[in-house]
Amino acid sequence: MPDVIDLYYWPTPNGWKTSIALEEFALPYHTHLINISQGDHFAPSFLEISPNNRMPAIVDPKGPDGAPMTLFESGAILQYLSRKTGQFGGQTAREQATVEQWLMWQMGGVGPMAGQAHHFLKYAPEDLPYAKDRYRDEVGRLYRVLNGQLAQNEFVAGSDYTIADMAIWPWASLWQGQEQNLDDKPHLARWLKALWARPALRRGRALHADLRQDRTDTWVTDDLFRDGETPAT
């Protein structure tokens, strides 16, 4: 039996990226919950694994040289797991570069901008219209870019499902909470629905979903997912 990877996790978009990947790669893992609302990410034992006090993080007991490998940063984790298994990272140098391009696009754009949109639209202690407009608008721009890419490709990086899709989907699936509209983004809507049909993605998204702090974010609509089960929030 393969060595079991330790996953340090909480059910957030960045957490889902790694739980979805582990399910898609069919790698055995053991989940350690890092309750960010209770400050678990500042515990000294966790900081030894993730010195930037952010989850997710993993410990692979059998790293590239046979020794344990500790990793934080979800994008780095996805790249590592792809190299480890030889899956979902592109087959040629051109394909690999395209996958990495869209993974970096998520890490540098969608994740930070959508995270700020969530904060100012839902959690900020005071109403700041400028911040709300700035991040809402930037997320909308990024999703228009994504919709354009998906107009030409079945998946984000081309004809194959890759770690780029795994990285972007958790954030894009929360489009409603980011006050976005899919009416003018049919290709993005098609892609969201297609990925939700993947059993491994559903399993990764469902990992400890009952612990979500905000169980009111509805991120899907019955119309969009009417041909399949609407996920719980």
C-alpha cells in the first residue's frame, strides 16, 4: 500500500485545491484539521510544517529521495503531486508550460482577488464601497479572461483536465459570493458544471464541508446544476 500523505487542512478554497488533488491522484491521505477560526495555524507544531502559518500543507513520508517531504503553498503542492505521479501536469514541455501558466494565473490573480472580494463584501467590519467595487470588478475581469480561454478549450490549459483546473475551480465555484454573474460567461458555466460531475472533485470538495464557517454561501444555482446534484455549502 502506498505511504499515506498527511494533509493539514480546513474546508476553504485553498484547502479544497489540495483535497481535490489528492482524490484525483488517488493518493491515500490522512487529514489533520487546522481550525483557522480558532488559531490552530499559529500553533508551534503547525508552524514547523508551514512557517507562513497558512494551510494547506502536506507531509509526504516518502519524498523524491525517500525521505519525508514537507510542503506548504497549495500551488507548490499541486505541482509536487503532479510530478510525483506523472499525472495532470501536461505530457509535453509545451503542455507543461501552459498548465504552469494558468496555475500561476490562479495563484497570483484569482485567489488573491477573490479572497479580497469575499472579505470586503462579506466580512469587513465597515462598509468600504471603493474596496468592494475594486475587488468585485477585478474578479469579474479575471472571469471574463477565463471564459474566453474556455471558449477555445475544453479545460483551462487545453484539451486535458489538469492541476490548473483543480486550482481554479474552488475559487470560481464561489462566484455568487463574489457577486459575479455567469449569464455572459457561458463557457465558464459549462466548465463549472463539467468539473462538478467528476466524483473525485466532489469527494475533495466534501471533505469536512460541515465545518465551513459560512454555510450560507450558495456558490451554485439549481439552474446551473439542474442535471446533477447541487452541492451542499
